[in-house]
Amino acid sequence: MAIIGSISNDQGLLKGTDAHDNQYHSNLKNEWTLVWSLDDNGSLNSPTLKDYGTMTTSLTGPNYTTPQNWPKPHGMANNVTNNIGNGDGWARLIFTSVNHPYRMYAMANRYDGTDNNTSNIIRTLFSTPSTWGNANKMTVNVSFKYEPCCGSSCRIGTLAVCMHNNGGSEGHDIPTFAEGAPCWTNRMFWGQIDNTTNYGGLLNLIDGHSGSGGSATGDKLLIYLDTYYPKANDYEDIFNSGRTGNHKDVGYGKHITWSASHSGNAGGTPNLVAFPTDRPTSANWGSHGRQHSTSDGADTYIQVDLGAGNAIEADFTFAIGYFGGSHAANSNYIKGSNDGSSWTTLAEWNRHNAGGSGTNTNAGRNTVYSGNDFSDGSGNVNKGYSLGYLTGQEGGHIYSNTVNHVEKWIPLKKNAGAFRYWRLGGTGWNHNDGIYSGNNYQLVMNWALMRKKENLDLRGGFTMPFTSLQDADAAGVPDGLYWFINPDGMKEQLFIAIFDEITGEPANSGSRWMLVASNNAFDRKIPTGTTRNNNRYRLDRSGATPQGGRLGIPNPDADYIIGHFITQFKFKWCKIHGWGYNQISHSSNNLHSVDCPVFKYNERQSLTCTWQCGGRNEQTPNNQYPNPLYSITRRADVKISSTSGGTSGLSGGANYFVVDAIAMDSGLNANSNQSTVGAAGVSASSGDPSSGCVMGHGTGGETSSNEGWYPSSGSPLNAHGYTTWIR
């Protein structure tokens, strides 16, 4: 007997749709449209306005197509304080340049809180400086939050800032992205401050520029509009899809010709990096990857030759390195060639995008700021992740949870063409900046080249968002990030995963659930102890600044809280799933030396609690509209399952279950162990965790930034991962 039911947010659900129904499919090629450009000619005060679709990169001076002329309503309502609907006309804006088209930063059309930083940035960029002092635009010398998203070369997982220093008359000072405020002293990476002959000139950088130095770059800044937002089930890894070139061999990546630039201290073989294996451990790395020694400044790489007639195009890449880190470069690249001697740069990055996971493992690099979350923009070590390659030790990164998470991917140069030869390489192998320390080795465990499929399933995409989990079930989508829309018209990118309908555990078949909160020991965006007793850590993020904006990136292996979207989304069921019980490191860096706990793929010991909110007798019917966010459910109506281990099960003291423990803490006075982000099992019928918390109760004030629980007998212990899901 299945333990779940169903509920709809829309009466017009997609029910039982054929996976090949043309109604839901498209051969969309993701052609970007240029909507803004700026070089060192002309003045922002006299821009040239262009019709949508008519701009080219050959234009000089400032040029743009106003948002009012974009193909569909862009959702930037005049009353920004009530702008919950975030439009359907554009999915992403891509910020790049003519000279460095392989360096990109993307901005998503998603709700970012009641002050709508995204809206204000766009209104400012697409207008003349004389109007920038008006309401709903960027005031001079005031920082606005910017979150890089899928399609960014690096920094996904950071909260960067956007600022300008234009008093209203300057000809080239524009909203500029940087790692902190003021932007001109904190590593600007795209934009222009003052004029084109100082402050680095027209900037499109990976490492960033600080200060007034630097002369004209001669570059031209560009902004493209994209109506498509990438989702993982629209792509395939060419090394493992069996669809590379003229070959249909699913093991193709293993058999093509591989080589490496260096042979000193070699271990493993280059072709192993094409295997889609998961390695949440440092053991036996030589049987699963490729290592060779190098020197700091040497161009070092792994290369693949696809063979004559098999040149391919690709859209994204990712690289997973040695579990323990260190064996990576400070400056990384992907290059392509058709003759093996003349190479085209297709991507550059310093720190790998990580989907929010492992970006704050060091206790000295928290991103929690009193009063204003991420207020100074310096969160996540400025770069978003510590290493040039993803690793298991920091973030639990493995092939399976990376190939399904687009916010970990690195974009490749658009419309670059097809290539026979490909390289993954870099320089700066002995770099040490206090965050990352290299050791003059390259060691790669997995390398993927992601190519868009010929036929895309639009369901769960930006243009056809799901309205319910039943939509996702009908589409048969795998675990990953998808777009949803709630009855308010608000769109949000959310993570869904499949759980078995009988056991309630993560599975490859069953029903899909939505992640609404995650507190993971690999991440420190959510603080320890009683600091969590604050409304900014409620599921609706009502006490956050900006109010209602999500915390983090949806990812069960990272810290995350959904935000305002949940307030109107209809659901009926709730689930707590925790794993890595008593399996976390308590060191200041919270790094795992071997066998790290990973959601679904290496959970070790786990516990799952699943319930219909309010119970089957609906004990709290008045709390069920528009959803049971504040419901209280008796233990008798909760299915509890656990994996085998030395301490399994849940203490009988968990008498009642709540969806949002912070919201149910009426006095916000739970002690450091009782305080729980997301759902919890508590003692009191009031649902207040301060009267006793069992499921969610860790130990030691959860010093590794995590949650825990009381087992069926004995004292409470901490868990590496603790997540809340709804359906």
C-alpha cells in the first residue's frame, strides 16, 4: 500500500502524457538574442535604441533593446514591492563580451525577494543615467544583490553585488558586478566604472579587478537574452550517451583515443575520466581516474581525440577531481581543435561551480551576517567554491549528483562550432591563496561534455513550468532542478527527487517530492545553535533581507531554504529525510577523509519520516488552506523507516510532527540543539520545539552546522544531511 496521496495546484494537469507527445516537445536550439552592447565609443546619455532581434556585435557605442520590446512581458512590474509574478518572457540574461565570449555570467528571471534586485538592475542598464536616481532603479553607490546562475563561468553559489558610480552624467560608468562592496575595490568581474581608461576599463574577467588602475581593454560588453533555462534532462554527456559522432556505442568515451600532456608520477589512465562512476572516497583512485605531476606555470591537460569525422559541439562541461582536493589548477580551461595544433578556448574558470554544495566547509568562511543575509557580498569565499575541480571531500560531489544539477556546470562558448579534439587543462598548479592550495598535480576522476539533445521535453522548463508534483510524475522526469509556478503566478527553480512509495526512501522509481529545506554539514549558510531562532530561517523566509528570497541553491547536499514560493504552493504531504547519522567530521574544516555521506548515492545510515499533514483524520483542518504549512500531525500517522546500523529508529518522544519548526517556535527560544530548520518531530501537542525536540535534535549545538535526532535508544547524535520535502 502506497504511503502518499496527491493534490493539484491546477485543475488542468498533464495526466498520463506520452513521453513523445509533440505537444510537450521542441527542437529548440537555444539561440540567444543580443539586447545590449557597449564599447568605448559614444555615451550612455545618447544610446541607440534597437528593435528586438536587430542588434549585432558590430554596433558601436551604447545600444540596447528596451525590455518593453522584448518578445513577451518581462514581468518587471512598476510596484516592485508586490512583484511576485516574475514574468515569462525571458529566462536568463547572459553577460559576456566580444573579446572573451568564453567568459560568461548569467542572471535568472526568478523572484529574489521583495526588493527585486534583478528588476532594478535591468531597469538601470536599459535606461539613460539621468533617470537612475528615480524609484525602482539603482541609486548611485548603493549595492544590489546579484546571484550568478546556470550559464555563468564561475561564482554560482555566491551572492555578488552590482553597483555603479554614475551621478547621472557619466558616459560609461554602468552597473558593475563584483565580489563585494564597494565594487571598485572588490574584484569587479563584468562592467565598467568611471571611464574606459581606468578601473580596469571595460571588464569581462574571471579573477576580477580591484582599484583605479588599468587602461582601456578595447573590449565590447554584451548582454544576450535567452528564453530557455537549461535543465539536466535536456542534455546528454557525449562520453556516455552512445550518441557521439557516428558512433552509437554507450561506452564510446572509454574506447576513443585519450592522452595527457605529462607522464611524470602518472597513475591511472586518461580514458578512466570518461567513466560515469561515483567515487565518494579517496580509496583506489588509480583505478578510476588519471594523475600526473606538473609544475606551477606549465600548461597541463588531458586530451581526447574523437576520431576523423566525429567532431561534435557541446554546451557545458564539468570536472570532478581527486576526493581529497589539491590536485587542480587555479586557472582552468576547455579548448577545442580540429587539427590538434590550433586551439580555440571554449571555457575559462578559476573555482568550479558547485551548486551551493561545499562552498563553506571551513568554519572561518561562513556566509551568515547578522541583520542582513549575505549583505556584503563576500559570501562563499568570493569565488563560490574552493577548488578548480569538484571534489567529494568538499561538498560530496560525485558524477551522479553533478550530471543532474545544472548549477554545477560550466558553459562553453556559444556557437563555437564542432571539434574533433578536446582538452581539459590549466595553469597555476601550485597556487596558494589561503583558500586553495595546489600541489603540482592534475588528478581528474570524471570529465563530462554536456550536449543538448535534439528533442527537448519542455515540461518543467521555464516556458512550461510544473504546477504540482503530479505534473512531474506525469512527465517522468529524473531527480534534478525544474521550474514550478504557484497560484500567485510566481515561478521558481526547485529540486525534486524520487522516493519509493512503500518505504519512503530515495529511489529510482516512485513519486517525486520537492525539497523545501536542507541543512548540510558540508555547508555553513545556515548557522549553528540558537542563531537559527530567527524568522529568516522559516521556510517562507519572512524575516530575511530581502523578505521572502530563498537561501542558497536547491540542493540536498547543501544549505537551502525555499522562501516565499511555499506560502501559496499546494501540498498535502511532508517528509523528513536525514542521512550520514553520526558520520560527520567535527574539525574546523569539516572535511571527510574517506567515504563521505551523499544524498541518495552514499547515505550510510539514514532515517525517513513521512506523513499526510494533519493526519488522515486531519487533526488541524483550519490550518490546511492554502496548504498545511503550520499543521501538527500525531506520530501515529507518521511512517518512520531507517536503514540498519548500530543506532537506528527514532525515540518514542517524538509525539508530533511539524512542517516548519522555526515557525512553530512561538517564543523563538528553543535551545541550541532543539532549534531545527525545516520539519521536526517534537514532544508537545502545540508543535513548539522549545518544549522538546526529538527529530531535529542534534548534539553540541550542532557545531558543524547541521541537525540530528534521538535514536530509538540512547543519546542524540548529529546527521550529515537533514532535509524537508513536500508533495
